[in-house]
Amino acid sequence: MTFIKSRKSILLGLGLIVAMASPIFSPTSMTIQYPSVQAASDMSKIQLILNKLRASMSSMKDFDELEKAGMSKKDVDRMRRAMTQKIQQLTDDAVSSIRSI
């Protein structure tokens, strides 16, 4: 009986050690990563999204120049709508990535 109790406590201890030392499974990338690695990966993803968002927003100024250079207003407006949709998508991606952290 003492053998069974000690065996249970050893198994419980080993299970606790494995549970505490095991990495977190990341369902988005389907890889196993430790929390600090995953957080760094998430931060780099957010930085990339924000850089793309900043570049997209600054390119909106270029559309005025294209119109002044002779491109038709219809084409420029179409490009503005597409860029606005891209900016909205990048904004949504950034917000959801920040919330997931």
C-alpha cells in the first residue's frame, strides 16, 4: 500500500513537472513555442502590420499627384477606394493582433 501511494506521488510529481515545463501549443502556426518566443513573434507581426499601414497611409498623398499628372479622376478614385479598403483591413489586422496579446 505504501508502494502504491509513493508510486502515485511520483507519477503526480512527474506529471506536474511535465505540465510546468511544456511549451504552449500555438494553433495559428501549428508549431510548439515557448511563451517568450511566441510573444516576440506576435510583436514582430504587429510591427510589420503597422509599417505596412504607415506606408499605405502615406501613399494616399500620391493619388493627388497622379491626378495632377493627368490620370483620369475615375481611375484615381478607384485607386483611392482600393487603398482605403487595404488600410481598413490592415487596421483590423493590427487591432486583432494587439487584442490577442
